[in-house]
Amino acid sequence: MNNAFIQRHVVDTKDVCSGHTFSASCRPAEVIVMEHSELGRMEPGKCIPVNRGHFGCKDDVLHLTDGWCSGRQSCEFYVPNKELIEAKINCIDMDVYFKAVYSCVEASGVNSGRCSTNEARSLTSEKGVITSLLSKKIRCGANSSPWIIEAKAGQTVEISLLDFTALSRQGSHSLVTCSDTYGYIVERTLNINHTICGQQERRHVVYKSKTNKVEVYVSTRNGANFILEYKAASDNEDIPDNRTGLDFSTMVVVAGIIDNRMTNEQYHSVSSSNVAEGQDDYLEPKSDSNTPNPTIKHEEPLIHIWETPLPDPTKPQTDQSSRTCTIHRTMQPGEKHLRTLTGGEMTSSGKPVVGSYYSPQTGHKYYVLGPDGGK
């Protein structure tokens, strides 16, 4: 599963001179997302062709153009209008121009037309976008016609909010509260109802589901303008169904449960490592306590993965004993579910195979065994 959300294609980068109009538009079923918006004297060009100095001063005006353009299918405004003039702080009494980069994002489920009363609109793609303004236009996402996002069995759904009013709220104390919601997410089988609230961050994750199916209800009150990005997530997608006969011999991995229940200053370390040729060859690592090593000080039951440098075949085996282990990642307390070991992540599910690991040292992917009954 690709961890990226929606792939935006940059439609245009525009320099708009003073006294002209900026305009942007996307194809049907797409909406604009402003990526960058600046007002100033960024560099010599068509608007200010001669460099007489004073270049480099600029003001970020994304908080304005988000409201005018992002989430919409088209927009235009005069440069400089009243709001842009008021936002000009760093280039006072200078000729300026407007520079913008914007993308177009395809909204999911829009091409199917309007939602009828009591008709839910199902979204089954692995990732997609729900927009507030287009949801209102096609009457989907309402109480009688929710969006239903359904991933494959065994997967979960992660939803992020791209809030086009967030930047205008930054620095103020009047945040959008949960009484003024952008909508809510329901997992009906678990009786979960999660509200979607704006914050000061332009983009943030608002919900990670427990099951593979969620209902999304979108608020259209007060002209709320936002995008919900969703993706299906799989914790164990890289773990093969047939785990026999895998080659574990090219990397030394240590996985062990470290339990410090005595004092905050007590040190523990995993002392044994083994090269596993397969599930049957895996041995539970042993641990020693009171071993001074500041890199592994901890106070909770944790799981560590250690990677040693690969053995040097040109040296005698006796010279390999001095290889030092380094901690790649420390498991946080309370993590128990199975996840793919990609980029150094690991949690324990109590199963022998805990995932896969890509080693930047070798450029290869390895399957890693973990202890039974992990905490």
C-alpha cells in the first residue's frame, strides 16, 4: 500500500503582475488546492524585469488564497486587491507581483451524480478525496445520504483533514470547536461517533479506524470549505502468506522484551543475537540487567530491534565478535498490534513473523522474526 495520500498534479505556476487578474480552473470533478501563494519581489521576471535591488522581500498569502480558491473548481481575483494590500508587510512602497502554484485534485464519487434521499454513496478505492463544497453540490454526505468508505477485509481507514480556513485562524484564540463541526465519522459496528473539528494546522490526521468500514457525514453549514483525504491502511500487507523457506541468514536481528520494574536508573540490554534461517530456527533472545548503556535506558516494557553490521566474509569468524549493535527503533509502551516493519517500525502481536525490514545498508528487504507472546 502506498503511504502517500492523493497524488496532486500541479496544473500551473503563475506570475501575475500588478494590475492584472489571477485565474485558475480545474477539470470537471476536480477542485483547486493552492500549494504556494506569495506577494512581493521574489525575483526578476516579466513583472519586474530590471533588477535594481530590493529583490527577495515577500509575504506568504496562502491564508487568503486558500479561502478564495482552494476547494473550488475555479476562482479569480485582482492583483492587488484590498486584502492583498493589507497583507503586504515586507515590501512597503515597492512594486510587487503575485506568484502562485496550484494543483487540481479529483474528488471521489462525484461522477456518479447526485445522491438521492436515503441513498449512501460507497467509496471502495484504496485512497480518495471527499470535498465539502462538491458534497454539498451533489447532495452527498448529508444525514440521509452519507459517504461510506469501505476498505478490504483486514484493512483500516485513515482520514486526514485539509482545512482551507486553518491558516486564517493561526495566531488567534477563536478556534473552530467541536460544537462547530466539519462533520463526523461513524463506525457503526463499534458504536463509535467521531467529530471532525478544524484546528490551526492546515492538514492533520483526524481519524484512524478500528474496522474496514466507516460512514462520513459532511457539514455544509457556514460555507465550510475543506477536503477529507482517505486511504486504506494495512498493518501486515508485506508479510507473506507462506512463511516457510524464507531466508533470514543475511542479517543479524535481535528482538527481545525488556522489562524494567525495579528502579528508574536500572539499565537492561539484550545480550544475545541470532541469525534465523526460518521460523523453526528462531531463538528467544536473552537479556541482562544492570548493564550500563545509555542508549537503551528505559522504564517500561519495550521491544527493541538491533541491527549489527553484516559479517565480513574476508575476516576470520573470531574477528566478528567485536561488532556492536545499535538500536534501530524503540517500541512505545502500549503498542501491541501487528504492523509492517518498514523503515524501522515494529510492534509485537505475539506471532513469530512480525514483518519486513528494508535495510539502507544493503539495499535489500528482510523478513524479521519476533518473540512469541510479546507484550
